Amino acid sequence: MAARIGARMKINAWVAAILTMAAAGSAGAQDLPAGVDELLRCREVTDDAERLRCFEEKSDALAGALERREVVAADRQEVQEAKRQLFGFSLPDLNMFDGGEAGEDEDDVDSVEGTVASVSQDANSRWVLTLESGQVWRQSDSRAIVRPRPGQPVTIRRASMGSFMMRVNNQPGIRVQRSR
């Protein structure tokens, strides 16, 4: 139970980082964190002395929010890594941060690759694979494949209707669900 709560807290932290970065990456959008939005508004001040005062005041406030972890900043590489770690979990729709344009985020993760760390079977003889990254995937269909072995490569990709397909060591794909 404690491990599950710890994992959920870690996931929540990653989601918060993604949301903050997505907001910060869309300058001009309406959903910027308050400190960032206020700092950017200082650019509109025409008087030099007032603009400097505004920048100093708002940057100090933003620095305080960062120290208190009220605002979390992440670069594009950290966001991509978070998306890879969260691949397979249901996350909130982040399209609200794309500036209002419809379409897929160019940074969306559509597949992940990994290596099998351990393998077991559940009560229904379906495979449960733990990857070296710590991700755990459970087979959700009944397709037969040769027993996966630790050290074998896997590729998991998004499939239709929110499902995922896993290929283990270039065998035919099996439908899977992320459980951890």
C-alpha cells in the first residue's frame, strides 16, 4: 500500500512538472502560472524605471514561488522524459496548452522501448512484464507468444481506442495495459 501511494505521489509530481512546463512553453497563452504571467506582463511597461522595478519585483516573487515549489520549471528534455515514464497511464488532456490550435503535440510520445527485467504469468496465464525502467505491463489479450526472457528488447506503441501493443524480441504484438 505504501509503495502504491509513493508511486502515485511520484506520478503526481511528474504530471505537475509537465503541466507547468507546458504552460511555460506557450508564451502568450492564458493558462500561464501566475508568477510567469505577471513577469511577462512587465514587458508591456513603457517607462524604463517602472519596467525595471516591475521585472525586479515579479522575478523576486517568481524566485520565491520556485523555492517554495509552488511553481516547478522543467526543460523540454525533462518533459519528454516524464512523458516516457508516464507512457501508458491516463493523463489529463494537455492540448489546452497548445495555443488553441487543434492537432497533436509534436512532443507526444507514441511509443517506448525498453528491456525486460522480469517476467511472470497471472492466474489467466497472461504475461506480466516488468521493464528495467520499473514499468509493469500486463497482457490484456489471449494471444500466445514464446515466453519472454529478461534482457530481451520490447517496444510498446499506442494502438487504437486507447490501447497499447507490445512486441517482445520482434515477436507478434500482444495487447497490454500499464499497471505500474
